[in-house]
Amino acid sequence: MAYRFKPTAVLLPAAMPLRIRDYGEAHLKTDDDLFYFLQCATVATPGEPAWSDRAAEEVYALDRFIEYLRFLEKNEWISIRPTSAAKSRWTGKVRNAGKEWDIELVLKDSYPHVPPACRIPELMHYTDRKVDDGVLGLRICDMHMEKTYWWDDHASLALYLKREVSYWVQSVVKDMREKGWL
């Protein structure tokens, strides 16, 4: 078969976009790559017509995050599912150091413009890293997230679990161990 046009240049591997390259499993464990698949394309708050699309993207991102934990980190430290039809409330379990605690996540009316509210009632009394919200009660202190470079309208619930909840739980459990409470 004859071609009308003859290629005049050869693409070098360095010219390929980063997202097309295959660096192997070691590269997949970096936060940068994890960050990209834990994003949502739709920006909609609960109650808006586009929320059903956003909710479906949240579920998809959470499924990818759980796969990441299961297959790459070998530590599925969270199990969570929506408990409301609107997918604005989620409940489940967090695990660390052989222990398990209940978790509740509430997507506020202004979500995704602000991070979700997270409660882990059994751990709240063992730390000062919490906020006493008049409407939601005691919850994880995440005020810094609204001011940092990475939280935006496309950040997902899964990203919040990775970048906030996982570190909060690890920190509280470490403090409890050091004090002999665990």
C-alpha cells in the first residue's frame, strides 16, 4: 500500500507524553500518578443536576484507590460505601495495627469546593487534631486542606482518604501506642 505522505520525523521516546509511558509498577506507587486517577472531571455539589455524574466519578475513583491499596500497597486499610441514595454520606471501617474503627464521611452541601467532613468517633477522644463543628460534631481537623495547593473542585473522596485520613489515622494510632493506650 502506497502512502501519500512520507513521515519526515521520528518521535523519540523522550517526546512521548508522560501518561503514555510505561515505567513499571515501581513508578505507579508515586503520589503524582495516584493524584491523577483520584480526580473527578465533573464539578457539581450534592443536589445539582450534574451530581449523579460526580457521584459516579467518586465511586470510580474510590474503586481505583481500593485496587491501588490491595494490589500495590498490599494494605487495604479502609472499606467504605455510600449509605445514602444521593451518595453524600459514606460509612465503613478503617484499620491500623490490627485494630478496626468505624468511619463516617459527610459530603457537605458545598462539596467539592470544600473537603468532606470525616468522623472516626472511637479515635476522636485520643487526639487534639480535631474540630468541634456545631453542625457535624467532632471531626478530623482538615482546615489546612482548604488552603493548600492540592485541594480543588476536582479532588475526590478517594484523594481525601489518601492525603488526609490515612495520615491522620496513622498519627493518632502512633500517639496512642506511645502513650500505652493501644
